[in-house]
Amino acid sequence: MAPNVEKTAAELETMSISPFGTARATINEKPLSEEEVRKMNNYFRATMYLCLGMIYLKENPLLQEPLSLNHIKRRLLGHWGSDAGQSFTWIHMNRLIKKYDLDAIFISGPGHGAPAVLSNSYLEGVYSEVYPDKSEDIEGMRRFFKQFSFPGGIGSHATPETPGSLHEGGELGYSISHAFGTVFDHPDLISVTMVGDGEAETGPLATSWHSTKFLNPITDGAVLPVLHLNGYKINNPTILARISHEEIEALFVGYGWTPYFVEGSDLPTMHQAMASTMERCITEIKGYQKQARESGKAFRPRWPMIVLRTPKGWTGPRKIGDHFNEGFWRAHQVPIPDVASNKSHLKILEDWMRSYEPEKLFDKSGALIPELKALAPSGVRRMSANPVANGGILRRKLHMPDFRTYATEVKKSGVTNVGSMALFATLLRDIVKKNPNHFRVFGPDETESNKLGAIYEAGKKVWLGEYFEEDADGGNLVTEGRVMEMLSEHTCEGWLEGYILSGRHGFLNSYEPFIHIIDSMVNQHCKWLEKCLEVEWRVKVASLNILLTATVWRQDHNGFTHQDPGFLDVVANKSPEVVRIYLPPDANCLLSVADHCLRSANYVNVIVADKQDHLQYLDMEQAIAHCTKGLGIWDWASNEQGEEPDVVMACCGDVPTHESLAATALLRQHLPQLKIRFVNVVDLFKLIPEKEHPHGLSDREWRAIFTDDKPVIFNFHSYPWLIHRLTYKRKGQHNLHVRGYKEKGNIDTPLELAIRNETDRFSLAIDAIDRLPVLGNTGAAAREALLNEQIKARNYAFHEGIDPEELRAWVWPF
């Protein structure tokens, strides 16, 4: 008998995680009257009708004629599977917004289910306000349907064209971190966040559940996650939909949440269950905030979340022909893809759409009937009209101190060592001090390591976890701080993106080699910004500022795994309208660049600067001029004034600048007859032709700096091929000889690492000699001497574990 008992238990467990049936919920109250259930269900049906219309129709929007192929789009695109659960959640949040006068936005994790977001925006009237040609009538609805996933129209995700969206949801994994970014320093905001059960399998999403440990109930708003278990991805079951309630509950309790379940497919009972559950969550959120704000004591509650289990493609046909549809993976995208070639399936689609009874939901003009229109909030309380989701409206300029007052004194170029990053930290400290409510610093456990610890004088690290006695000894942990640190680059980047997209300013610092972890996130943000430039009602947001430090050339001690400057290649692939890359050579240039970046809007700014002490070259006045130009000839390091140079020694990056200067000095010492021009590049995109990038040099400007007939020995911070790529159209490009990181590394000394990659002073000077036909064979002795010095330095490093003192202490000798 035992096997039968076990089988029965298994069957019961399977039934308990089924998305079908009468509602099963943690909270079993019935707050809605029958009339309220009827109205909410009709509103829900209206949204579902609109979702299907967007996927299928280009004509006959209210089916006033029998459906024919002439009414159907020739190319069917879009996602149906998650629409019902998202719209169901939206509608229930609307009820609570009206009841409690809530400030709320909706974040669609499964943003491919954009029809749910779009349909609610349309029914609320926002879409027609933003796009008057998509009016609330039959012709407006027709245009609204046709534009979806259609050439010249809008995409199939919650794109920047979507009112109320600040999260596209194309690439999955970032909904929760974006949501928390929006509520930091927005104490009244609630971000309702749909998390698809496919998205919940991603690494970034998994780490972002920990964000509650950084949420202060006094100063911040709240995130209400709705984990949508609709059971399937494109062609596979989802993991969380196929495990027991006990496991799911244990998982989220372990993360620090209180999960409330709402499960089923029977609409009348599901409306009651969702209404009571969502209201419980909102009242708990408000209760926790009230307790913290009245007592003045921040604490970390187990914030509520909802686990919503409904069938994929809910309200659609359970089967089409012999195949399952509702509650199965076939409902994920276009639920009936062959209506153009199968007349019976066209009839099924028509019957399905008519089952929503659009004639009872919309009046003869095509407008939503008044009793349903009254269910939505009004004004900016409509989630699709909330200005937080068009954050540029709320953006205030940063109060910026005068960066010039932080300058380091440079009496003579190239002789004084200063920590550029430590100096920059004092500027950041005062920016934090002057902007206590709309500027935060983000990073994965590296603020102190990156020499930015001075920030803690103005704002310490946010921490809502437990405290130990030793934390008082340099832990810098507080419940209300300005620095956000978690060892998840994904979560930090997501927080920052959410923070700036909702109208504030921020800054991310990271070790250079591990910024690659968020390559794809930055890529998606760039795409969002570029698209926003095409949407006239989108107001510009603050730039996403990324500081890369602990750079490749000073990761000699950590070894090969920590040596990768290739993030610049990723950023350089993006649209010139939205990306900028700066490599300041010294502290004063770093201050000037940072000031410019923090004042800018709608860019991704990448600043590369090492955290160790380095030689300083320019006083503040010179640094401002140099950074304004983006590149220039350093007259003090050149000796060709008024004459044709024999060679151009060029560089980009702080350590490459040091080595190029040392190489220039060696050439002038060994071959004093050479005429050398020294060029430094701060703004990498200056190298691109002006027709390809707004910062690019004209051909005339290029020739004035680099010549087009002299050898250019270019020492670059990153991979050398990037420079060739940026300059391939330049006349004289064949004279450009780039040295950079070539994936050669180990546990080295700084100079030995440079030698491995031929970016050291000796290799650069030898390279210049080899490319100067004017020397004939007269440079042979100098070349031999330089090679001997290089071998000597390398052997010293191998024996002593450190570079020779005279090379470590090198200063500009002229």
C-alpha cells in the first residue's frame, strides 16, 4: 500500500502547485463587493482584449465586422503569456492607489509582456494624452493596435516610448535592482515590480533580493515584488513553478521577505484573493514606515512580497486543436501563429476575442465605458503618468563645489607624486555633503580599496543588517548613509540605473578587470538612452558615471586574472550620441573630467584612472585647457617647437603617459638631435573623425597634432586594436604604431608587466628608433644601450621582486 500512499501525496503536491482552479491564498478575506468584482473583472477583460488586438489586428479594432485576413497583421509579433498576470496586478494596485492615495510606479520585469503595460496606459488615458493620434476612439484604437511590433511603430517590450516605463525588460534580471534604485530617497514611492519566473532564474535577479538589507524605512520608499509563477519560459518549465510551497517559502524567508501566495485561475475568487493580499502588503509597508518614522529608529522588517501563480496565457483557450495553449509554453509569444494559413484557427481567434465582449466594455465611439474608466486613478497618480518614470522631470542640478579649489600644486611637470584618487575623493566627499538627498556612490566592496575613503566623512555606507562591536572600528556602517556597497556588480549597477532613471544622480566605482560583469547591463542602458533621444516627451536624466580604477597596469600583484582593460571596447561599440570615455593622465585632469561628467546628462561616462600615487604633469589651469580640448601637444615634453617633428610620441592613460614620457626622455638623452613631439589624449573619442562622433577631430586638426607623414608611437591603456579601429580612416594611419595590453600578464612588477606587453619606456624608445629612417644606422648604439637597460631591469625584478629604485623614482629630467 505504501507506493499508493506516496503516489497520492505526489498527486496532491502537483495539484497544490497547479495554476488552475479556485483561488488559494495565504490571506482569505473578501474585501470586494460583488459589484466591485464585476467591474474589476470587466476592466481586466478590456485590457486582455487590447493585448490581443495589439498582437493581431491592424483594422476592425472592435470587431464590428466579421474577422478576416484583411484585418490581421501580415507579420505577427509580441508576447501574450505574461500579459494577464501583469494586467491583473496593475488593476489591483490601481484600487489601492485610489483608496490610500499612493505614489506608485509599475516595473515590468517580463517587459516582453508590454501589451499589459500599454493596454493599461491606454485605458487610463495617458497614452492618448502623450500620443494624441492614438485617441480613445475607434480610429485611435486602430492606430494603437497597428503600431505595436510594426515597422515605423513601437517595439514589443516596455520601451522608452511607453508612458510609465523606466525598465524595458528586454534583457532579464534587473527588475528588482532597478526598483530599489527608484525608491532610495523617494520615501513615499512604492514600486510594484513584476518578476517573471524565467527572470527569477538569472544571477542578477537572484542577488537583488538582498536589496532589503539596504532599504531604510525612514528615508526610502518600498518595493512590492510580485513573483509571477506562470510556469513556463519560451519552451521549458520554470524552476520556481515546479518546486513545493515549502521550498519557495523557505527561499524567500531566507532572503528576508514575507511571501504571500495567490494562486489559481477562477477570476471571481482570484480577484478577492489578490485584493485582500495586496491590501495586506500595502498596509504592512505603511505600518513599517510609520513605526520607523515616528520612532526615528530605522530597522529591517521582513518586507512583504506576493507569489502570484496563474496560467501562462491566462484567459486564452486551454487547447487549440490537439495541443495545449493556456497554461503551457505555447502561450508564451503569439498564441495562435498560423491564423493566416488556417481558417479554423482564424475562427478560434475571433471567438476568443469576442469572448471578452468588447461591445460591452467600449461605447460606440470606441471609448471605455464610464463605470470602468472610473476605476483608474487620475492625474499623476496613474502609474503610467507618474513623473518618477520620466525621471528627467524630477532631476535637479547637483550642487557642485568648485573643483579648482581641490587642485594639487604642480610647480614643475613630472616630478611630484600624488594620489589622484585620494584627491578626487575629497571632491566626492563634498558633493555628497552638498547633495544629501539626491546623490549616492555605488560600488562592489571597493570604495575604501579604491582610495575613496574620504567620502565617509560626509556619508557612510548604508547597512540594515546586524552590527558587531568591531564595526565601530572603521566599518563605516550606518542605517542612513550615501555609499551603497554589495559584492554584486549587477545589483550595484541596477541600483544606480534605477536611481538616475528616477531623477537623481550617482556614481559607480569598480575595479577595472571586473567591470566586465556588467557589460550587458551598460549595453542595455546605452540602448535605452539612445532611444530616449528619439522620444520627444522624455526629459534627459543624469549621466551614468563609471570610474574604473585598480587598473591593468597596477594589477601586477594580483596577476593575470585581474588584468583586463577591455571594457573600453564594449563602450566604444555604442552610439556616439550616448557614450564618452576619458583617461585623465593626472589628478588635476581627473578633477576636471569628473566635474564635467557629473554635470552632464544622458550619457554613459567612463573614467579610467589608477588609484596609486603617480607623477603630476599639469597645474589646474593647464589641466582645464587640456581636458577642454580633449587632447593636445605637451610643449614642455616636446623639443620640436617651430620645426617638423621626426617622431610623435603619443599616449592615453596615466601609466602609459608615464612610460611614454620616460621613453621620450631616453630618446632625448641618447639621440639629442631628434625632434620629438609629445601628445597626450584624455578624450578617447577625439581620435574618431568628426563625421563619426561629435567629439571627433577634423582631418585638419588631426594633421596638426599627429601629422600624416611621421611615425606615431602611441602608448595606450587598453588593447591596441581599439586605437587602430578608431583611427582607420585617418590619412597616414599606416604611420600609427600602437602599443597596449596584449594579454600578457602574471605576478609581475609594474615595469616587468609593461615590458611583457611592450608598453615600457625601453620598448617604446626602441620602437621609435626602428621607425626613423632619418637615423639610418646611427641609432644602433642607442638601441643596444636601451635593450641592455631593459634586460638589466627585468633581471633585477626577477631577483629582488621589485623594480630598480632609479626606475621607480624616475622623474622628468628636463
